Amino acid sequence: MRVGIGYDSHRLVEGNRFILGGVNIPFYKGLVGHSDADVLCHAITDAIIGALGKGDIGRYFPDTDPKWKDADSVLMMGQIVDMALAEGYRVAWVDTVVIIEKPKINPFIDAMKTAISRAGIAPGSINIKAKTNEKMGFTGREEGVAVHAICLLEPVGG
């Protein structure tokens, strides 16, 4: 088995759409990024890449490549899940912490698991926790969202 950790953060600005875990969440602010800025999917993707020992998300989806402009992060994650399968591993478990003051995301967690499963990870193998930062730091001031993720890969058939 292999374990990887991932982290990502993106700024929140008024007027952008807010995509988190593949779900469009109604909010007056949204995340800024080259792709759809889905910070949750990016952290999970980074954790899978880490478990494979293959660097980080920027190596595969650089923000300098126009190909990834406004790209669907669930589809990007699917490419990395496929890469893991090609190397003989499947995603056995993902645990995440989304650090966000507002909006409250708990009502959307089941939809996020379903959306993320489009990348090839079983919904029952995904845990998403929402935490505030008690109004401290950039997440506490509602300037951005941060996510920590951990991934367990197990050999296919093992």
C-alpha cells in the first residue's frame, strides 16, 4: 500500500462560480484559478500523485498550459486515477479537511462524493470534513479556501 498527502488553496472573489468537489455551490463568491479552481479535487489529486511518488499536480496540469484553462477538475483527477490503475493501484480511501468559513458545505457533501466518484473513486471511499478556522488567517477572513487530503492506494486485486 501507499499513502500520499495533498494540499491546495485558492482565493475567493465576488462574482466567480464556486465549484467544490465537482459541485456548483450557490454563493456570492467563487474560487480563482486556471482550471475551475476546485480546491478539493486539486488536493485529492495531489494526494494520489504523492502516493504514486510522481511529484505534484502542477507537473501534470500546469497553470501555464492553455489546455487546462477552465478545465473540469473531476476529469483531471480521473486522469490521475487512471494513471494509478495503470501502475497497478486503486484508490482505497481518501480523507479530506476543507477549511472554510462560509458558505456551509455540509449540505453538499453527498453530492460532492457522487461527483468525485466520476473520477473513479467509490463514494464510500471518500470522506469530506468541513472546518472553520475560527475567523483566523485567510480562510477565517473569508479570503480563500484551503484543503488537506490524504489518500491510501492499494494494489489492484490485493
